[in-house]
Amino acid sequence: ETGVTQSPTHLIKTRGQQVTLRCSSQSGHNTVSWYQQALGQGPQFIFQYYREEENGRGNFPPRFSGLQFPNYSSELNVNALELDDSALYLCASSLAAGVRTEAFFGQGTRLTVV
Amino acid sequence: GDSVTQMEGPVTLSEEAFLTINCTYTATGYPSLFWYVQYPGEGLQLLLKATKADDKGSNKGFEATYRKETTSFHLEKGSVQVSDSAVYFCALKNRDDKIIFGKGTRLHILP
């Protein structure tokens, strides 16, 4: 059973550019969530996808968008990058939506905006 | 809104000392509670969980008990090792299926 994998591991972008981060969920998991972890802080919920539909969103602007594919892998897209978008972006998958289900996290993508 | 508060670090202990990291939460309904650990340069690993009141989660010598009356989920370990040095996050999963994290507690264990 493979775990959650994210790519790339590190990325440097220029302010104003666009970026796409990718996540392969754990085998059999149909729910994917994305989190932003700024340096020295706890992760903040961006949004969740359940069976290819957005299923909840945190306090992030519309330039943060996502997709989930039929194989349950997912993308996070960020447009018009700002310096404050520099952070570790974590993807988590779970077997189903629901308060009792565990989420398993990937290693993250470290995004630096210069 | 829902929130998690955990003790600020860094916490520095000698090897074999007793560890407590305090965590309290605010949530509507009946959240699940978690402790995650993050080693340098890595993602989050689930350390332990509890899904209802009075449940005790345990793993690798760490324990935490879901206390609804005090809205707490304190992490404890009887004898820490140098390899336990990491950042520990207390978290809840609420009825909206969001995971809400505390700010993290950095733990340093001295040999």
C-alpha cells in the first residue's frame, strides 16, 4: 500500500506567477485535503475534495483552486503568487469524509516565492 | 469557531525525563482529537488519536486521553528519548471534516 505522495518536493517561483502542486492519495482513499503551513505555524485548511467535488473550503482567496481526478489524485493551483504564499503545502488523504476518519499526510511541497 | 491551544515551546528535557504537552480545544459537537509529529524537513505523521470522550490514544510510548469535561487532550510520555525531538501538533477534526491544528510545540531532548 503506497502512502500519500506529493510533487515536487521543492519549488521556487517569482511573485505574480502561477504554480501547480500535485498529490497522489493513498490507495483506496477518495477524500483529499490541502493545507498550508507557514514557517513556525500549524497547518491551515485550504479545501477538501470528495469524489471530485469541492467539499469545504477554508479562509483562502479564490486564486487558490483545486481539482480532484477520477483516480482521486489532486492538484492545488495558486495564481498570482504573493510573497506570503511561501510555505509548506501539505496534502492529506482519507478513506472517506467524516469526523472519525484519519487523514494521512504527504511529505509536502516547499514553495518559495521570491 | 473551533480552535486548538497547545503549550508554547520550545520544551527542553533530558533523556528519560517525563513529558507532558498540554492541549485544550474549543469545538461544537463531538470532534475527534489527534496528535501529529513533524520531524525536521518532513510532513506530518499521525502519532495517536481518540474519537470519543474518555478514549485513550497510545503509540510508541506516548499517550493522550480525550477529556470532554476539561476539553483537553494532553500528550504524555514516561521516558523520552533523543529521537523524540520534533514538533508536536495537537489537532481536532470537526463536524465540517476540517482538521484544525494548534501552533505546534517544539521538543528538544538532550542526551
